[in-house]
Amino acid sequence: MSDFKPRFLKPTESSSYLDKNESNAIETTDFIYNKHLSQSIQTQKQRLPIFNNRNHILYLLEKYQTLVLIGETGSGKSTQIPQYLTEAGWPAQVGICEPRRIAAISLANRVADETGTLVQQDMVGYAVRFDACYNKPKIKYMTEGILLREMMADPLLKSYSVIMLDEVHERTLYTDILMGLMKKILKRRTELRLIVASATMDAKELQQFFNNNSSEDKKKDTAVIMSVEGRQFPVDIFYVAEPVPCYVQASVDTVLRINSSKEHGDILVFLTGQEEVERAVRLLNEHAHLIEESKRKEKMFVLPMYGSLPYYEQLKVFKPAPEGHRKVVVATNVAETSVTIPGIVHVVDCGFVKMKWFNSETHTDSLITLPISKASASQRAGRAGRLRSGKVFRLYTEEDAAALAENTPPEMVRSNLTYAILQLKAMGIDNILKFKLPSPPPLQNLKSALEILYALDAIDIQGELTRPLGFHMAEFALDPFYSKVLLSSGEFGCSEEILTIVSVLQVETVFARPSTGNSVIRARIQKRLFEVEEGDLITYLNVYNGFIQSEMSQGFCHKNFLNYKSLKRVVEIRNRLEKMLKNYDVPVVSCTRSTEPICQCLVKGLFPNAAYLHHSGVYKTIRGDIELYVHPDSVLYTIPQPQWVLFCEVIHTSKLYMRDLTVIKSEWLLELAPHFYYKTFSD
């Protein structure tokens, strides 16, 4: 362990979260499921703050079309309001939209338990990408992308009587698009009701956005604001006296200090991404093992929590720690709003978050680590005040905290809009510039997205969707690059292989990540059995084929350090995509071990993501001349660098790293994307 120990100042005077001015800055998807609670479910429901507002909520929804609900933490809005609506006899379905799949699935299971039904039955269901468990339920939890796709088939959402947009403060790309679309739908369907639920948001601004009153009749508002207080205990906030050199190590040291103290309660640590979470978990587990060996009392039970973690692993954080252990959860910002972990009393906040930021010049997304906003800091601190008074240890100075931005920039202003515009075009929104959004995107991002869609032949020169390609691409729940590759695969005679590659790209990784040094070396040796000089995507194809040939054996995965759950998920996704391809009359054929047609087909859709090896020894994008590096996880990292590569994503850490690479030939770019590239120099 490092000799460095973070030194904390005394709690600030404004650290109490009972302050009404601070309370509306704390919110989560409100669910805690603890099977060991002795009270009946009905008693628990009646103790929720939202229970006292039941009749008021129902009255406001009768009178107004839109209810902007400021629901403080622990109020129970996400689970109870849908039940109130069905109990009151609202016709048709009640749809609840969540930004993350874990929240949609967990909330559905929670409400099913409360109503004494199963998720498969008619009362409660959920729908997330590539996974659905419903049969026209009365209450339907879903992700935002699912609701968007339903709008394509049913533009007025006639099967719903109430739509609830939850966690609006996250301001994801789809959240803003859905709000813009709901504004149009509400004008056409006056009987439809919308609930916009959150806490850290400008409620007045949203009320004005959804007010569909005429300029002559200002008194007849169609939107109203309501606030529900939650259960929040005082929280003491501590800052470091001086900046920490490494917030991952400082987080570990802080956890050890808390654990060695006599203070009770579980610990939640916020870090930026999966790699940092796994590193911290590994270090803490080493200390936990030493504590076990020395038979000391302060035992720890350490768990990771991030979005790509398998669902059964995510559920572990909601269970109590073993007897005599303190639970330590190391999480990304998924634990900031999407889940509420029971038992948390201490929070360690690194002060940073990893965000995706779009570069319109290079047409690439980069994952960038940035300081969090004041709203996010309040959200994180709110995790400590659920059960009793808690403590928050911020690994940044009080001066740095004062300099933080008020709110996180909406995803709409920092994202690649290609897929979003494709979806809007499919819904009949022809003039994107006139489409009203809470936060209008930069014109440069709009221009870039339209340029890419035109290059992919998804729209024509007039900006209208092409038939049938554009409409078919919009129906895939995939990035337009991948849907173009899939729909083109029949021409190259390699649709079997492309189906596999695209399916693998929908999961985080198919390789296991061992933590011990010996296992890391063995995993690297086994990975070499699948590696090929053509790059990562063909390597994934070899991994999948080996998994299928082993009859999807768990032993095969264990032997070769592969992620069994991820590969099972790939099989499910592939089956769904194959059915869609057959519906579009794309022949499902194999190129029988020839890799050139596969690489050419990938160029057909991923051509904007091309890079060449510069004479300086680094890769550069053809457009924008941005320096890129091969990611250390890539199979191309340890071999002589090829001249031309195609990448799937860019990760911004200390450098801009390309991930999921494929070796290509420069003439393929000129042949398959002449509308995007042209030759300006001789060989």
C-alpha cells in the first residue's frame, strides 16, 4: 500500500442534506429490494413519502397533460406511481422509461414482487435491447431506445395511457429526443399523460417546454410541477487538504481508513470506468485477504459495479454482506442514479466521470475523463444518507468543488447524432432543424451526422430516407455503421461471419479478465490461440466459432479464459439479428474461411473509421489528421504495425487509443467508398 494517505478537512457547514435547497439535487431510481425485511410489503409501501401524495398525483394527472415530478431520494416514485395508476383504473398500458437496462429489469421485478405476480404475467413486464419479458402488461418498464422503436411502429403510442420518463436529470441523448417527440404526441393525443420524473433538473424550464397552451390562453397550462420530499438524513462532507496524485490509490487508502475505524456501515466508492473499478477491487481484495489471514475483526466483502457487468453479478451488491463483514462496493456512475444500494453509510467520491464526447472533424466518439458537476457530486453524496446520517469523503479540495460546473452537459450537445437522426427520419421528422428539443445540438454535429448518413446511403441528397436501405437501417437497434455492414453482407457472401462479428461487438468483451499475475500470463497465452494478423474482429470470429464447436461448453471458456456469460449473450443477439436479416431477404451465407470478403464488407460500413500508419510511427485519421494509437488489448499491439486499419471505437485516456481493429487495404476505401475518399497523391 502507498505511504500516501488523504488528509480531510472538517465537514463543511452546509453539509446537511436536510436543507430544502439541497434536497432536490438528490435522486435515484427508487428501488431497494431486501428479502429479509420483516414488515409486510403493504406496510413498506405506506411508509414511502410518495404514499401521502397518491391522491394529489392522480388529481394532477386528471387535470394536466404533463406532470413534472421533483421526487427526492427514497420517495418511491418509480415503483409506486405506476401501481397507483393501474389501481385507479387508467386504461391501456403505463410505460416507464429508464436510461439503463439494469434499472428497467430490477424495477419490473420489484413491482412484480409488490403486486404478487410474476414478470412473465400480465401485470408487470420489461423490455430492453435484445431482451424482453412481457406479454402486453399493464405496467411496462423499458429503456429509452425501446420506446423510440415503438414510436416507429405506433407514432402516437395509442397502446399507452401514461408515459413516465424517469431519471430525466441524466439528460441522455434519447431522453432529450423522447421529450421532443412527446411534446409533438401530446398535441395530437390530448388524453395521453406524461410524467417527467427526476430531481436535479430545472423544473420550471421543463414545465415551459411542455406547456402546449396557446399564446392567447396563457392561463390554461397543460404542464404542472409537483415536489415530493424523500427520506434523507444529514451527511457530513469531507474534502482533501491538497490534491491527490492518484485517485484510485487514494480511494483504496480511504476505504482502508474507514474500515479500520469503529464506525459501522457499508462503503460505496465512485470511480470512472470498468478498468479502474477492477483495479481498485483487486487491491482491496488483497487487503481483505490479509485481514482474513491475520484474523482481525474489520473484514471486508468487496464487490464491483459497472454497466457491462453481467446482471447476476450486479445483483450481488443488493444483498447483505456475510456475517462479520463490511460491504464495499466499487462502482462507476451507474450507482449514482440508476441503482440504490442498501446499507451504504460512507461514500468515497473520486470527483471524476468518464464521458463520451463526439469529434465532428474526425467523426469519432472519444471516452474522456472529466471532473463531475455539482449536481453529480450531490447525487453521489446522497447515497450516504439513506439509512442514517452518513459521511462523504471527496478526493478533491473544497476550492476545486466550488469551481465545478453546475450541471453535466446534456448528451445531446456532446454526442454522435447519426443514429438519433436516422430514427427521427424514420418517424417522419423531415426538418431536423425545426424539431424542438430541450437542449438543441451543435449545428456542426448535425451536419456531421447528415454527412455520414448520406455516405452510408441511408438518406438521399434531399435528406430523405432511402428505400429500402434507409428504412431497414432505422429498424435495427444498432449503430448505423453496423446495420449497413449487416445489410451489405449478402453482397459479399459473408453474412454468417458478419452476423457473428457484429453480435460480439454488442457486448463489453468476450475475454475474461483474471486479476492474479499467473492467470494473466496464462490468459494471454490462451488468447494467442485465437489471434490472427487480420486483427481483432477476425479474432472474435475465431473465438465464437470455437465456442460453438465446443457445444457452448463452460469448460471450454474456463480453459481458454473466455467470458461464458458474454458468449451466451452473443449467441442470443446473433439469433435475433439473423431473423431480421432473413426478414429483409439478405441471404445468410458463409465465405468459407476466406477473410478478404469479411474485411471488404466491414469497409463498406465502417469506412469513416479508417486510419493509416504515418511515417512518424503513429496512426492518423484520414480526415482531421488526428493521432491515434493501437490499444494494448488489441492483437495488433505486439506485431509489426500494418499500414491501414479500420477501428470501431476510440478511447481517450492518456492517448487516443483505437479498439477493435481490422487490417485493410487502401484501395478498398477508394473502391467501396468513392463518395467519401479520393486519391490526392501518388504511391
